[in-house]
Amino acid sequence: MEKKMKFDNIPVEKFQFARRDNDVILDKKFSTKPVGYFKDCMRRFRKNKSSVIAAYIILLLFLFALIVPFVSHYNVSFRDGYYKLAPPKFAPLAFLGWDGCTDRTEGQAGYDYYKSIGVEYGSSSVKKVKNVKTDETTGKPFYTIYVDDYEKVGFVYVDLSEKEYNALKEYQNKTKIQVAYPIPENYKTNFLAVNGANLWYELADNTPSTSGASKYHDDNGDPIYKAAYRTSKKETSAKYDSLKLAEDKGGEDGKSWYVYAVKNQSGYRMRVLYKEYYMYQNGFYPEHIFGTNQDGQDLFACMAVGARVSFLISLSVVLVVIPFGLCYGAIEGYYGGAIDLFLERISDIIYGIPLIVVAALCNMHLLKKIGPVLTTWLIFIIVDWLGIAARVRTQFYRFKGQEYVLAARTLGASDKRLIFRHILPNSLGTIITGTILIIPGVISSEIMFAYLGIVSFQTSNIISMGTLLSQGESYLATYPHILLFPACYIALLEIAFNLFGNGLRDAFNPSLRGADE
Amino acid sequence: MRTLKYVIKRILLMIMTYVIIMTICFVLIKMLPLPAVREMGKDINLILAKREAMGYNKPILVQYFLFWKNLLLYGDFGLGEQMYVGQDVMKIMLQKIPYSVTVNLYSILIAVPLGIMFGIYAALKKNKWQDHFISTLVMVFISVPSFVYAFVVQYFLCFKTGWFSLTAASRETTPFISLAMFKSMFPAVISMAFSTIAGLCRFTRAELAEVLTSDYLLLARTKGLTKRQAIIRHAMRNAMVPILPMILGEFIGILGGSLIIEKIFSIPGIGALFLTSIGLRDYNFFMALNMFYTLIGLVGNLIVDLSYGFIDPRIKMGER
């Protein structure tokens, strides 16, 4: 101290600036930017190829969920009774077998029936006859045929009001697309049968329970179809004045015309080609990229909505859970002692309740009041902060006794400042990676609850992946596509998320730095 | 002495947690409107009488004490009201447990040796293609939810090839420990085993890989042990310290069964019972199964925690 005093009165002139004249710094100046913790982490993350790919897959699946509901013709409430359990069909990739066709084994009657559908407009629902076998005992043939499941819907009867009838006629006249076809002779007996409108030819057996065998066959056993339409002497019976079949020229004598509509009490009954009628009503042809389920819902659109629900729930859960878990864990870890003991008991209790019990109780109490999405959200809010809190707590116990914290405290830093500015940033890496891995957990649990029926998504415009799974379960043997597509989506999403999370964890773990090189 | 004190403290804490959880569940269930009893001949009178005896029309606090009294004195949870109408809840539960235990036991007996074996193999071949192959598979089986591969198993083993029946055999026709029963449960058993194998494999690989690079293993090799001796006598024994509690935890989980697997493969176990009780809103069953599952969870955690100290004397319990 005394020594220092001596220099008190050195005159200013004795001082001079070092190297003021040319301002050259002899140290090397860094031309690169400094690399901080996060930048270093990102750099190491990018080295991990599988995690990067996983990140792109997640992005892709997320975009699927985001975009498809806007683009698709279909939504969850769209149901079509005639295209139930339709197989996947995607025209650009039809050559890969993605063509909406399935194999069937049929007897003669079934073969005639499927072959007949589409003959009237120059096509057939049977795309290929793969195999013909003759039954040894009866001598009857059995066909293995490749049937277009979309075309096989064929014709249906519809009852239209006067107004709808006129509108349909107008549509036909305008577009020159034939929707209405002549009504068969047997329509009164076959009207109630599911396939009634498709039995337009002369049948071998004309009883109401007919299965579709044609009356005439050529030498190869192939059916010869002779139309058995209802006829009328008036050309415009039931005021039908629109497109007609080419061969409908009033028979030979110009006196018996085909009947296209029958008047009944409420309006008109017609026989329409369903795919054109569908076009007329909806503005697009039926094509379900992932097929449909037993309610006739489009799986492609339903999956996108289900995925949206999953993403929405998991992301919003994380958003709420992180701040809460952080604060809870920070308070536990920082203050310790009695506060820690008390708060630990609370989290012990919540941790002790099985997740499924929490879910069931929430469902019983809240489902009717706040709906399935909020209920599911709440279930995970109740449970998922525990992990973060525990993680933060251990980090706090680790860091709070260290010298730099003591130094900060000595300088007069408040508790708040110590917690948020000094200790928390140190544990940020582990917290981030921990929370990334919460997302796939929430998604799979959400799907599981919906699948098990613990939280029921029975509203009209929202569906969960789990609901799709439980619907598809009973058709696993016959229509595996209903289950396959959602299951694949979930599997891909879960794998990608876990890979991504693991990559992130390794990147954020400073102790692994340089370990792999 | 210190250990004993710690164990007793943990057990008391566990009991306290358990009672609090049960109280919360009980109150939450009692807050729900009481479901109507479906008309079932004379059963309806039986159930109404039982409800009266259990104080269903009295305040919740009275019901609560009656519930504990009945439970502790007679082991009585009441009667099934919506399912197994008029039958004793406890009896039905005890009937169902063997199914779950059998499936779980088989799956663990398959999974534990396989998981550890694959884990050891992967650790020994670390960073070679065998390790990458196993690790990739493990990653897939850990990430993919069990119901997805249960469907795959069901599709291929039950529908495509038709090797296995769709549902488990009934206990009336086939004894529990028999080949026929095992065969009927096989798809469920392996679906359940997959995740256990994957989990154990990953854990074993990580532990063993860490131990293999440690100094004392180098010392063991230096003093003349063969690689095999060093691994079996030194590395494995140390790696087992965290693995054994994990296996122990699996064994305690046996009782609970797996909800999903039991539903998919229609195994009439306790998990399926729990799901039905939730679906049909049978609160007596629901409460009883809540207690059962919570107890398994808490006891499992406790035993796993304590077992570290017993397996490895170096870990001192009750010290901070």
C-alpha cells in the first residue's frame, strides 16, 4: 500500500502511449467467428448422419400432417357407404400394384357378376383372370380374378326428388357424361338386394336371392350378356329427355324405348353409374390413396388429421411442461431441505399413480366437459413435468455448491439471478434433450389411449391414430391396409424421433466431445 | 443398522404415498355419479344390499372408512356391478392373475437371456458391423410402440401362416404349464419379449462397453488372465450391478401384465380386466385394480432402488 503511494505524483509527461503511432497489433487476429456451446452442439449434431436424416423424416411427416387436410378432397366426416373397405388406389403408381384391385376366387355366378359390371359402358370390373380351376367333384369352374374394387361398385338405385332429377338431367346434357342407365326388368324384385342395380342382364335364375349367373354362356364358359332392360312405348317415359345408350333406338320398330327413370311417390327412382354420380355430387372421382375403413372414411385424410392431433398434443404439452418442470425442479434443487422434502413427496405421489389410472380418471371426469383433445393434453400435463423437474433438481444439486455460484452470491446476486442466470444455463443441454424425448413418448401414449378406448375420440371432425388402429384391428386378416398405413406412420415417426433425440443428446453432452473422432 | 433404518424409512414413506394415492383415487371415483345397476334378476337386490352395506348412500368420508374397514378386515372390494355382476371382485381378480403371470413369465424367460446375450455380443464387437446391426434393431424395437409390432406378429404368425391360434387357450381345457398353453400364448409372448430384449440389450451393451475400457480390466489382462476370464470374472460382474435391478423390476412387473398385448391377443388376464372395467365403468373393479397396479408400481420401484445396495456392497444406502 505504501509502495503504491509513491507513484501518486508522477507527472503526466512521463507517461507515453505504447505504439500509438502506427496502431499495429502484433497478436494474430482471429478471422473466424467464435464457436459457442450451441454452435458446437449443432456442428456435432450435423456429423451424426442418421440423426440428420431422422430430422428430415420428422419434417416430412409433420408436413404431411400439416398440408394434407388442406389438399385432400376428403375429411374425417366424409363417409361413403358404397366405397367401404376400399383398397388403396393411387393412379400415378398403379403399375406398382397400387391400383385399388384385389384378388378374388369366385364360382361361375360370381365371375359372371363381376365381369358384367362395366360392360354397359365398355369396361369390366374384372381386370384379369388369373387362374381357372375345375372342382373335381362337381365339375364346376372356379375363377381367380383380379377385380377393381372401385369399379365393382357399379350401379346403384337412387331416389331423387323432382328438383334433383332435373338437375341431374341438366348435368348430363351439359357435360355429355352419362350418369343414368336403363332400369332392368327385374328391378322390383332385386331393388332391396345390395347388388340389385348391377343385375341388368338375363339371369339364369331370376329369384330375388339371385347371385348373378348369366343365362347364356359361350363354349369357353364365358358369359354372354343379353340386356334385360325395362321398356316403354313412350320415348320420354317419366319425362326423361337426356343422354341415352347408343343401342337405345326404340327396339326394331321404334316403339319400345328403355326406361331410365320410374316415377314413385316422392319423386323418381333411377339407376345410376355410381362413380359418375359420385363425380356429379362431389366434383371428383373416388380415389383413396390409402384406401378406406369400414365407415368409408378416407384413411389418407384421417391419418393426417390423427397425426395433427398427435403433434398438437405433444408440442403443446412440451410447451407447458418445460417452464413448470424447470421452476419446480429449480426450487427443489436450489432451496433443498424441507422445501425439497415436501415438493418431492408431491411428485412422488403423482409419480406413483400409474399413467393409465390418471388417463382413466381424467376421461371419466372431463371427457364430456372439455372434449378428447384437451383431456389427453391434461393427462400428459399432469404427468410429464415430473421427469424434467427431477432432471433439473439433480443438476441444481450438482452445481449449486460450486465456487462460481458462491462467488456470484458473494457479489450479492439474488436467488432469482443465481437460479436463472448462473445455474440453469449449465443444465440446459440435458433439459433440451430430455424434452425432445418427451414428444415421442406423448405421441405413442396418446395413440395407445385412443387405441385402448381409454380416451374416446368419438367426435365427427377429429380422429386419433389410435382410433384408426382399433378400427383396423378387426379387419387385420381381410383388409390389412386399414391397419398397415397408420401403423407404419407411427413406427416411422417414433423411430425418427428417437434417433433425432439420441443424436441431440449426444451432441449436447459435453463429455462426449471428441469421443467419436 | 443404518441400512435397516433406511429400508424401514423407505417402506414407511411408500406406505404413506400409497395411502394418499388411494385416497385421491377413492374420492375422485366417488365424485362420479353412481352408475345404475342393470336389471339382472335377483342380482340387482344383492347389489343394492351390498351398496347399502358399503355405505354408498352415505357421505364420502363415511364410505372411505367403511372401504378401508372392509378391505383390511375381510379383503372385500365389493361386488361387480357392470361386469361379472354379483361376483366378488377379489375372487375374479385372483382368477385372472395367473394368465398375466404365465404370459409374462414366458416372455421374461425368453427375453432376459437373449437380451443379455445380444448386449454382451454387441459390446464385444463394439463399432463393428455386428454391433451396428444389433444396435439398429434395438433402436427400432425400442422406438416402435409395442402395439405396432404386436400387429405385425399377429398378421404374420396368426393370419398369413396360420401357425398359431388367435386367442389364448382356456384354462378349463388346458393346464397353465403345458405345451399347448405355451403355443397358444406364443405370439403374445414374443410380442412382449421384443421390447424387453431390446431394452436389456441396449443397457447391457452400454454398461459392458464402459466397463471394458476401464483400467482394472487392463490390469486383469496384464496380470495374465485370458480375455474370456477377464470378461466373465471382472467385466461382467461389474456390468451386472445396474442390470440385475432392471431384471428384478421386470419380474415384479409380471403381475400386472401388459394392457396392450393382452387386448390384442385376447388374453383374459388382469390387464384386460382393467380395460374392461374402465370401458364399462365398473367402479368397484376399477378401484380394486387401481390399488393393485399402484401397489405393484410402488413396490417395484422400492425393491429396484434397494436392490442396488444389496447387490453391490460398495453402494451405501441412505447416504447422500
